[in-house]
Amino acid sequence: MQAYSSEEQEDGETVESMEGEQAESVSEKESACVVSNGAATEAAAAAPAKKKQVSEMDMMKERFAKLLLGEDMSGGGKGVSSALALSNALTNLAASVFGEQCKLEPMSEDRKARWVREVGWLVSVTDYIVEFVASEQKGKDGTNMEIMVTQQRKDLLMNIPALRKLDTMLLDTLDNFKNEQEYWYVSKDAEESEKGFQRGDKWWLPTIKVPPKGLSEDSRIFLQKQKESVVQVLKASMAINAQILSDMDVPESYMETLPKFLSTLDLSSELKVVDIKNRIEASIVIWKRKMNHKDAKASWGFTVSTEKRELFEERLETILLLLKHQFPGLPQSSLDITKIQYNKDVGLAILESYSRVLETLANTVMSRIEDVLYADSMAQESATGTAPTESNIPGTGDEPAEKMSCAANTPTSRTLLDFMGWGVEPNEAQVK
């Protein structure tokens, strides 16, 4: 009995040990399955992110391949320069992203992400445009020595962060209109009775409707603050763009097609203002070249001193700046287009195109704000039966032709000669 019990006990212990080993084996398999399932889940979750990263990398490679080929995918060597290719890439990107900005509303997340991502790609080229600068370094023996190190070119180092900040300010301004509910847009295809107000003949834009008595005071203050912010962005981007264009060399092809100088100003239409701007810029180029080539005096019909020419140049540049601020929606002049086309400096090309697209976007956003303010002023006029005050009437934004017409029909408007003080010197009888 004892032997049997002992054997039975041994058999029982053996069975129990076998069951324990099987249980441990099962638990190990289960844990392995759990681990493998967890790893599979993590891998499945990481797959879309990796796939997205790969697709973005492929997009970037394709984009830069086109830039390296100068937009000539045939490889026939008929492409444009790298500088112009980058300038066109930024311009086309802005047109595709902001081309449908018809309302005061935040950008969609997809469009915003695309803009930030692809602008970063294009602007990243400037990280490798460097210059040598002096720097102090301490040696092992404690002595100071001067060495040359590379640093991003000064104009890029100053302007790229400024442009990125202006870019962020514009996107933040659009985001501020997320919860604006006091006005709404009506499709341009709606019935006439349902349509709201719209400045000028902007048939391609939806009309704006506001409450019968106009916007609340808080909403007006909000719109004015947003407009002031956009105006600051517009002025800053215009200043950067003007400076970059002035730094670009004047192509010889432009010198060969310079028009004669015109001494009268006519602001009756947009085309005439652009023509005046072209002629003024031509005069500036002529005077600058004249001062650099003193031996060419015989080509001038009259002799003008260097001091006089510098004064004329300064006055004309002032007028150009005033024209650009007065009519921000003007097309580019012939000189600007020629400089951009023949420019070979990649850094200047990126700065010019980036500042130009920000200037265009800021002008568009400002115009959309003024559209709402115009609808508000018209609603107030309809409710009270009185004309809105001058402070409530917004500017014309991207409608320079209307302002030009008003300026041309003003009896007291002066000519270019009057503005610059180039009028004929008064004789003794007039002085008396």
C-alpha cells in the first residue's frame, strides 16, 4: 500500500508537473501572441504615417527634379534658369492654394498643410546660400584667433525669417474669422432678391449679407483690427519686394527697349498708370546709367548736373513708392518683369517671389474685409435713410481703376510736374 501510494503520489506529481509545464507553455504562447498582436497593431498604426512620409518624399523629389530641369521635362535643354524656376514654383503654388480665397474664412487644413510644407521645401534652398564671415575661436592654449566660418547670406538671414513671420500673421488672421457669424455669403447664382451687397462689378465673387441694421459695434471693431493687421503685412511685404527688385541688375535687353520720358501724369485708367510707372522706371535707369558713364554727355539734349540727376532720381523713386501704395493691385511693370525673367541669383528670386505672393494675398484679404465693411455701410444707409459717414466707407482694395477715375476727375488734381516741382520757373511779372 505504501509503495502503491508512493507510486501514485509520484505519478500525481508527474501529472501535476506536466500540467504546469503545459500551462506555462500555453501562457507563453498567449503572451507571445499578445506581443505579436500588439506589434502588429503598432506596425499597422505606423504604416500610414510611414506611407505618408514616403509619399511626401516622392513629391519633394519630383518637385526638385522639375526645378533642376528648369521646367523642361523633355530634357532638351530648353528650360529656364534655376532662379526663374524657383520663382515660378512659388508663384504657381500660391495661385493654386489661394486662388479660391473668395471669402473671409480659415483655410482648410489640407490647403494650409500643403502651403506650409511646400513653401518650406522651396525656401530651404536658401539654407545653402552662404558667405564667409569672420569669427573668433579660442585655441587649446587659451589664445584667441580669428577664423572664417560660413553663414547664410546677410539679405537672406534678415528677410527669410521676416517673410515667414508675415506668412504666419496672414494665416492667423484668416483663422480669426472662424467664429464670425454676423455676416454670411450668398452664391452669385442666387436669385436677385436673395443677393446681398458687393463692391464694384465683382461678378465672380459671392455677395455679402449682413443684418438689416448692419453689423454690431464689436464686429466692426474686430474687422478694423484685422484690417490694420493685414495692412501692416501688406506694407512690410511691399517694402521687402521693392528692395529686392532694386537689388536686381537691370538686363541689357531692357536698356535696348527704353521708352522716351513722359512728363505728364494721367490716372484715368489702370493701363495709363502702368504706362506712367514704366516710363518713370525707364527714366531712373537712364539717369543712373548717365551718372555712371560721364563720357556719354553728347547723347543728352541738355546738360544736367550730377546733383540734379540725383534729385530727379530720388523724386521719381518717391513717386513710384506712392503709386504702389495708392494702387496695390497694379500689375508688375516692364522693368520688374524683365528683372525677374533674367535674374540669375537664386536667393533674390526666392525673396522676390515669396514677398510678392504675400503682398498679393494680403491685398486680397484686405479687399475681402473691405467688402464686408461696404456691405455694412450700405445696410446702415438702407436702415437709416442717410448716407454713411466717410469713416465708415472702406477703401477700394483691389479696385484701383475706380480710385484712378476719381483722381483724374478731381479739378484740383496736379500733374506730375506740379507734384515734383518741375514746373517752369516763374518770370518776374508772375513773382510780382
